[in-house]
Amino acid sequence: MNPPGTATRFLLALATTIAFPAGAGTYTATALPGLGGQQTVATAISAAGVVVGYSCDANFVTHAVSWSGGTLHDLGTLGGTTSYATGVNTAGQVVGFSDTTADAATSATIWSGAAATGLGTLGGILGYAYGENDSGVAVGVSTLTVTQGAEQYAHAALWTGSKVTDLGTLGGVKGTDGSSATAVNSSGVVVGFSDKSSGPGQHATRWTGASLTNLGTLGGSTSAAFAVNSAGLIVGHSDVTGDGALHAVLWNGATVTDLGTLGGPMSAAFGINTSALIVGTSLSSTGSQRAVLWSAGQILDLNTLTTPALPAIVVLTVAVGINDAGVIAAYGIDTSTGATVTYLLTPTG
């Protein structure tokens, strides 16, 4: 949750034949209100433009929130202190996680209107939902058992109604292997990351039914997938060879494409729409973190694409999602106060 500069653009040397859509254009930036505290963070945007995330109040209590038409909604909790919203589908159904009564556990949660429902776990007391498709299928991670009060290993989980399914892992040592699902598309393809049967680090993973696929890396030790569009294109990040940098990645079948950076050693992709427009974050050559868009073979600093310009005190650092209308949810820093702020970026064309 993480200072202003000139526009940075350069042509990516793409390793695949993926055709990026033309022209990113410009955006109108709309600040989204919070609950009165120092942190308001977007995590996802729906096809209808509903944004979800979390915000803290003046007492530093964090609740899941949504914004519809710019109006803030406090989604509440399952009776505990805190909650977080992490995904939303076309119908406006929201998923995330919440503390339960007396903060005894953390449960994957689905909000339908004003009603919050706990989704259960794989046997432990911790469950987190991170994504949901239009069929109401939610995915995330859950602990499996509790032994002597200590949570044991966690696996990627899939919730369909009241049923929770263990999606398993790519391997690893029984009792310590782990995995997490981060997104699911309209066809039920699930993505995330998992421990492997050998070698260091977790790898980006695709689950298709009962089949698990190791998506590989850019030559480094670890990778993770964070979003998948309706065509099955997957984005995330990967260590490069030597593990000296972390780069945003596009997976298209068996092909791994390095999406590059704004000149620094880090980038990550968190959202992709049906037109293969990709959003995320990158460090610049001067070390500043910027929200970015990959379009037409270019990586673009979203801070330079708003009209009118963002307030001089605001730096957008992470773009978390983009819908098929090209509307982007992003967050950043108010440099005058240090507060984390959220913005909706709407194409002007």
C-alpha cells in the first residue's frame, strides 16, 4: 500500500503471438470514499462496474466495502471485528472473508445484498475466498485441520453453494504442502499457486476439473497466477532467471510471456479482460511504484493517462482489475497524509 514523474512507455519484446488491443486512451479518475480512516483499498471490479475492497474507520477497524455508482456500502461482518471483500460477480454478489463472533475464526464469506453467509472450511478455522464467477462458484484457500490449537497446512478451496472442495496441490511434503486459488472464470477454470513435488518455491497453477497444471516460471524459482479471462488467458508474476527480479507474466497455454516493467526490477499483473487488456503494478527506473496498464504491446503508467490530471498529491500504485468496458479499479497514496486511497478510472472515449 504503497512519487510523481514523467510518462514512461516502451515497446515490449513479446515472446508470443498474442495480439494486444490498440490504444489505451485516457481516463476520468473518480475518488471513491472510505469509512473515515487512513486506508481504503479496492480489490476487484465487476462487469457492471461495482468495485469491492476494504476500508478502515477512524478507530482502525477494517470492514469489507463495495461501491456502486460511487456510493459506499459497508458490508459488515459475520459477527467479528474485521472483514475484507476480494471478488464480485456480474450479479453483484461479493466474496471475501470475515471474522466470526468473538473473532473465534475467519471464514470465507459471501455477501448477497445485506446478507453475509459463512462458506465453511476444509476442516480448520481459517477460510479465505478470493474470487467468484457468474455462476456463484467461489475459490480461495482454507486450512485443513487444527492440532493442539495450531493451524496446519492450507489448500486451495472451491465453494459451490454449501459444498467446499479441496483442490489439492502440485505435490510437496504431506503435512506441509500448500496451495491457494485466486480466481475462477466463467468456464470454471481456476488459477492460483501451489507447492510442487520437488524443488524450491511455489508455481502458478491452473485447475481444470480434477486436472492440475504447473504453469511454470520465467526461469526463476517461483510464480503465481492472479486472474484468468473468459478465453483462459492467465496473468500473474514470476521470478526471472537468477531470481534477481519479479516480472508480470501472461500465460497462453504452454507459452509464458514476460510483460516487462517500467524500468525497475518488479512488476505484477492482477487483472485481464476479454480484450486482453492487463492491469497491475510496476516499479519505475527511479524506484517509484506505479499502477500500470499493458495495451498494444506497451506498458503504460496510469498516472499519466487521467484527464483532468490526478491531484498532485495522489500517486496510483496498483491497478487491481479491469472490466470488459475498460473501467479500472486502482489504489494509491495520498502523499500529503500517507493515506491509501481508491480510484475508479473510466475511459473517456
